[in-house]
Amino acid sequence: MKTRACSRRSFLKTSAFAVSAFSTMTCTASSAKDPNFIVIFCDDLGYGDLGTFGHPTIRTPNLDRMAGQGQKWTNFYVGASVCTPSRAALMTGRLPIRSGMCSDKRRVLFPDSSGGLPQSEITIAKALKAKNYTTACVGKWHLGQLPQYLPTAHGFDSYFGIPYSNDMDKVARVEQKEWENPKSEYFNVPLMRDTEIVERPADQTTITKRYTDETIKLIRANKEKKFFIYLAHNLPHVPLFRSKEFEGKSNRGLYGDVVQEIDDGVGRILRTLEKLRLAKNTMVVFTSDNGPWLIFNELGGSAGLLRGGKGGTYEGGMREPTIFHWPGRIKPGVVTDLGATMDLLPTLCTIAGAPVPDDRALDGYDLSPVLFEGKSSPRDIVFFYRGTRVFALRKGPFKAHFITKSEYGSDNEVHHDPPLLYHLEHDPSEKYNVADKYPDVIADIKNEFNKHLDGLVPGEDQLAGRLE
Ligand code: MG
């Protein structure tokens, strides 16, 4: 595994995690009490929006600390560059094409959608139920708003949150300039507790704080049990909201205030775990569903040095700032190997000693050997789907684009043969096409592409249907 250790950890400088001092720290699922899991998932947070990932003015001391104590992954991907399919990928460990949670007709689910995540899918929550985990979903779901698709129908004991994006259910035409200082009343989104609506419109100014409060309450209530909490913030998806306490806090403006409130919540959660002596028995994962929403200019985030953003298949759309934290268990450092949100299901199941589903095609890998033993990542390939089609494919350091198209523009697709080829380790910004230098790499990636399509069974489109 290629690693770049923090400078103060000089002992990690050479071959990093392979040093013998760590060889005794291997983790087995049977050791001590079964661990807890908290997955914190942001909405539209860019690769470059955290202090620890290089943002010059957004201050994220809690996430920076989390990264310093844990593993910061710099090549970690999502399953799609928009909300619904990305979330389906995380929850099921499968490419969204397999569950039908992607479409070429509608890119995500809407409040009038008739579909959702099929009951035949196995979510992380459902899989962990085999080991009697208490499971809770807090925040944005976006895998179906009808009762049969809600978290409580997919293995979660409880749900508290807005079931889809915070810009939906618009009450009237909101002028562009009003998005800079939005009001909750403009968006009639429901806040749900389990299957009931408890507030509408949801007061979005306090939503980040309330999601954090709910998570802390769940940790306290279940401190004697083992738990899995999926905390999916609705923000920093536009329209941007933050509580009074965070108004004007960040030099980055409104977007920075929002990210800093999320960071503050991460700090509160970590401190709660420490206070309850659960920190050493809890893995916390932090990442986001897709890249920054660039069409909103300053209101959207930043992908840092990566090209593109939400909605597209350049790196900025699908590579996310990702941190794994578990003091005393995870070997601290920076991991440059490949990982993906689809790997969370097999990784969490393996750590928990729960069976990994073996009756279906899974696209995730168990990352625990990287987390605990410093081994190389088992993942070597990333598919960049847009809707139901593969637009690009990464294998090792190389990424080939077969089709390109702007994130949200009305431009036509451009088909590339030979594909555009970028060496992402040398050129993370995808600026320099090196296709003519590497014909063998292109042949190999084309072969992977065809192999993938050969065995693929697409699920029935869940996103296209509308309620009568
Ligand atoms: Mg999103």
C-alpha cells in the first residue's frame, strides 16, 4: 500500500504500515465487545472543503483531529455523482445499476416518485441485524419516501430526518438571489420520525444541530448495546442553512459556516464517545455522497485540485474526502489506495462478524486489512456511471473516459475512441491526455469494461416512475 505519513509520525515514513510494531495490532471480529459503527455522510461536500483536505479558509478542527488520529483516504469514491444512486451504492455495497437505483430518465428520486430501494436489497443495517445491532438512520435518506422504502422498512430500528433533498417541495419560484439567504418556508420538506411527519416545513436552520443531538441521544441510549448509526446530513446541499450560532463564523461565507457547523457536530459526537468510554470500541467513518454543486457558484463547494463536480464523471464529482477513525485500532496515516462507499457493507459486516451477502453480485471489498494491518487495498477498479451507463473507468493509477458530458449542461455527449486517458497519480486534475503513450493500458481497461458489461444484470428502473 502506498502511504504518506504525517510528518510528526516519522516512524511511518518507510513502507508505512508494514512495520513490525504494528503486526501485533491485527484486528479480529471476535476480540473484546463487538464494535459500534457511526457513518457520517454529507451531501454535496467537495473533496477540497475540509481543512485536512487543503481548504485554505474553512476551519474544521474536529475533522482534522479525526484524520490525524485515524486514516485519511485520498482516493475514495462514491457509486454515482448524484444523491440517490450514490446512497443506494453505500447502503447495498452494489453498483446502483444492479438495484435499479439509477436511471437515464430522472437522475434522482423526487417527492412524486413511485419507486425506491427494492425490498430484495440488503442494506448495511439489515446485514448487521444478523448480529443483533441496534440500527438508526438520522438525516437524509433519498432511497424512497413511501413507507415501503423508508429506513424503517430497510433494517433500521428508527428514523429521524428529511427523506429527500432539502431543495425539494419548493412552494413557489425562488429567485436565484434568494438562494443566497434562503428561508425554510421556501421548501416544504417534511421532517419524519420513523414513518410519521412531525414537522413541515422542516426548520432547516437547526437541522444540522438537531441531527447531531439525535445522534448523541442514540449513543447515550444504546451505550450498553452495540449500534450502527447512519448520520446523513442534508447539508451542505444548496439551499444552505446554519443555526444562529454559526452565522458569519467562517471566512468562506455561508458555505463555510455550514461546513463548520457539521464539523462542530462531529466534535460533539467524538467527545460523547470519549466521555462514555466508547471511543475505543467505535469506528466512525466520515465522507460525502458526491462532489460540489458547481452550478451554484459560491454557494457550492470546492473539489480542490480535482476537475469537475456533482453530476459529472470527472474526479471532482465522485472522489470524496474520507476519514476512518477508531483510536487504538486503525493505524493512523494517509491512505492513497483505492476505496469506495460500496466497500463499507462488506467491511462493517466483516468487522462485526456478520455474514456478507453471498447470494448476489457485490461490488464492495472488505477494507479491514488496510484499516488494521496496513495491507494494500483489495480495490483496483472504479466504475464511473452516469445513469445506467459507464462513462469512465479507473484501473490502478489510470482512468479512461469513454464518454464525457458537462455535469448539468444541455451539451451533447462526446464519445472518445480511443478514450481520454489520465494518469491520476501524476495528474489528479485530469488535464493531460496520455492515451497515445499507453495503448496497452487502454486495451486492458477496455477489456475490464467489456468483462463488467458481460456479467451485468440491471435492476428494474426505480427512478423513472411517478405517482398517479
Ligand atoms: Mg448529494
